[in-house]
Amino acid sequence: MLQNQIITIAKKAGDEIMKFYQSKDLIIKSKTDDSPVTAADLNAHQIIFSGLSDISNELIISEESESGKHLDLRQKKFWLVDPLDGTRDFVAGRETFCVSIAFIDRGEPVLGVLYSPVLNEVYYAKKNAGSFFNDKRIFNTSARKQLYALASGAAQASQRMQNFLKLSKIEKLTRYGSALKFAHLARGDADVYPRFGETSEWDTAAGQIICREAGCEVFDIHSLQTLTYAKKDFRNLGFIAVREDLLDTFKKMISDIEL
């Protein structure tokens, strides 16, 4: 099955990343957007690019390459890859980074794999085929009396996040790095994951299909429509990932938050 091949590729990239994990000799460079990049990012990119090229003729869009990013791919099929999602966590020696590989079909993620090499955790999903964690089906069926939320690892919440937390009456907020937040939402560890700042599409694609197949939805905070892909500059301008039964509630709530 194709998803098994993608998992194998993700694990090979993860093995390469682990060669650099917690290394005292790790060289860290800054990209034009001031985000960090290391040899682990670049080597993982090469492994994934080579692996996908062996099994598919579709275009590969990766965080670590400029190839194809100028094209209009809204009606196309392509791979969308973040070889090392959560580089800052990786550099800091934390566990919360992962390999992210997704397949996009006309603006929609239809297959996704997230692999945590430190924890040896694999999350994957295929459209209409369910979401899985280490081969076990997962679904967010939590119905807590009080809401749990996930957020990025930023030390201080933005004003928009503070307003959101106040309006939604979140009982517990857990900060977690990388696209693994989507995985934890899919598992039912939380009810909602809001993101008000910009992200890149390769940060969210695999996580989105994993969430959708686990009974959650990811919507754009401006259009209130399902988050789509191959947008200009491959940028997301804010989204909320939430359990489906809470979707309408959170869409209504967004109108009361100054964006």
C-alpha cells in the first residue's frame, strides 16, 4: 500500500535526523525568514525527495526547496513535505518534532503521515479510510464537560489567543511543538487547537487529514471554510482545528474575536 511506502520513507528520514539529535556539534543556520535550518533538515529532505521520486511522478513541494513554489497548483496533485517540522524544538533537544509528508489533490490533503523519531510514533491517514496511531485506529470521541486546548510552544499567548481562551472558557491549555498537536487532537487528548498566526502549508497538511479522518475539522479563521492548499506563497493565515461536534460553536465564536 502507498501509505506503507510513505511511512517507510518517513522513518528513514527520522533515522537520519536522529544522527544529529542533541549533538553538540550541530551547525544551525538561519533562512531568509529567520527560521533555523540544520543538516538534519537538509539530509532528511534529500531522503524524502529521493524516496518519493522512486514511487511517484508527482511534483514534490518541500520546505527545504524552492522548486515548484512559484506554480499554480490549485487544480493539481502534488506532495507537500516538511522534512523536520519543529526545528526549534529539535535544536533545543526536545522530543516534540516530527517528519511530515502529505499528498494534496486539487487543494485537499488526501493522505498524510507524521512520524516522531524520538518517540517512535507514527500517525497516518488516508481520505475515507480512517486515521491511525501505530496501526491502531484513532477517533476523537471526547465529550468533556470542560474544554482542553492545544497551542504552540510560544512562551506568551498573543492578545487574540487570550481573547479566544477567555471566550471559549478553556479549562486546560497544553503547549506542544510541531504538527504533533494535530496528532494529539486526533487521539482525543484535546478538543481544539487554535492557531492565529501565520503558518506554512507544509506545517499543516498531514496533520489536517489525520484530524479529519479522526472526527475533527480544520477551518480558516477568516473564511470559516475548510483549510485549503496551494494558496499564494503556500501560507495559512490562521486556522482552528476542532472536534466536529464543536465546529459550529467555534465558528460563531471567531466572529467575536478581533482578527
